[in-house]
Amino acid sequence: MQLGSGAMTLGVVNLRAWPGRPEPKDIQPSSTTHAPERIVHHGALVLVLVAERGAVPERVGLGMCLSTLGPSVKRAALIVDDDLAHHHRDALAELQAWAGATSYVTPRGHGHLAVVTRSGFCDPDDGMLLRAYTGGAFLLTADEGRSLGLLAEHTGAAAGRFCGGFSLGIAGWGHVGEWVERSGRPRRGWRALAHRPVLRVKALGGHGLMAEWGRASRGGRLPDGSPAGRWEQGRPFLGRVVDLVGPAFALDGIDTGDLAEHLCAFGLPALSVPAALPVTSDSAASLFALAHSIHALALALDEEASRWW
């Protein structure tokens, strides 16, 4: 392997030969030039979403999202269920009062939390979630399967590389429909908007989860052949979706899925991700602190990983 200098790394690896085997003729080793992607270059959405404690069937309880650029928080929002006013009218008023009284530091001064519904957060035209797709930002979580699953309006079995995982239809990014295949077999499933793909997720190892945006429309193109959805570097954008527990385990060597232990390893407050919480201002405050800890962990991992390039 040959290493270049500066911010770029040049790797040359010959996978077609090994000691004792004749060198293949007229075949050159493959080479790639790759610059590591960093949070400080693309910005990030830090997301934590939990279910409502005691609710059956399961529904969104509370969530917190920080829109960040490097160490700066540009915007913060408390996410609530679309029907919260119907289920807990008093709780909605309590959360709105708490959000209005809670401030955070932004590059332009102090900001106050917005209160948005799940559908507002996922709005296909101007929701905060769009920054992780059309904006190309990182989407960072510490319990990716639960957080992303609560954003989904529909789940189904994934195929291809994600066989054994799930395909998530994000709320507002399509609808459940019925159609007839060319073979004549009727089908029912998620019909995504032309420029808003599904999100595919699959367990990876003991503590990790890999997730990618699908290719919008059909293979990333509309019927007329023009690009659909976001493209980067001449190909459909698959996203920068990261569950931080996996990278934390790789760098701190602590074999656990408990976020609190990884936070401790980097000198951060030991906070765990709850599976469910009551819909109260105290719960919102705990998620606000947790989101800031996840953001701090992401910056620490980004800095530590950069030393290996």
C-alpha cells in the first residue's frame, strides 16, 4: 500500500495476485483516491426519538433534533406526536411553555426550541429531516433502529444488500398503495414520492446498524431518464446515516450497546437512550441534554477517527 501526503490518501491494493502465484498479465492494481468525510464538512442532524410510555399500540412520544455545523447548534426542535393535542391536551401546552422558556446558544445568539409534529419534521418540502437528504448532512443517532422506526409510516422487508433488514417509508414521503405487477400479481406496499426515497436499515454486528437512503424513483431516475432525488458525484445519494454506538465501540473498545458507557469513555456525561418516556417537560429536558451529549460524542469520534487518516 502506498500512502500519499496531505489531506488525500492514495491506496493501491492488488487483489488479483498473492505470493506464489504468477502475476496476471496486463492487469494493473486498482487504485482509489479517497478523502475522509467529516462532520465539520457536511454538518449534521442529531436525532433521538422515543416512544410514549404506556401507549398501546406504540406511537411517538417525544423526540429532539439538533441541526448542527461542527460544534455549533444552528437550530433545535422538540418533536411530538401528530395527535398529541387529542391524546394529551394539557401536555402539549406544558411542552410549548417549556420550549419557549428553554434557550440554547447559536452562532447568532440565543435561540429557543421549536415544537414540531412528526409530520412537520418529515415534511417532504421543508421539514428539518430534509437536511439529511437534499442537504447531504449526516444523520446521527445513538439508537438508530428505534428513532428511524418511529419516523416511518410504513415498514416492509428490504432486499439486496439489506436483505434481512427493513425498508422504511418516511411519513409524508409517499403513501401505502395497491398496484398490479407485470406478471398480473396484485401488490400492496409503499409508493414513495418521485424525489423522496425509502430508508433501508439492517443490523450490523453486535452493536451496529447500517442505513442508507434508497434510490429515488426507479434506480435514481425518472421515467424520462432525468435524475430523481439527490445525486452526488454522478450517482444517487445514499446518505450519511450513522449510529454512533458502532464507531464508538471501534474506537474505545468497550463491547456494549449502552451509550452511557461510551460517553464515559470520552469524558462526557453518562446518559442512556430510553426506550420510552412519559410525555412531560421533564422528559423533554432529559432528551435535550441527551441530544447535546450525542452531539459532543459525534465531535469526539470525528476528531479521533481523523487521526487514523
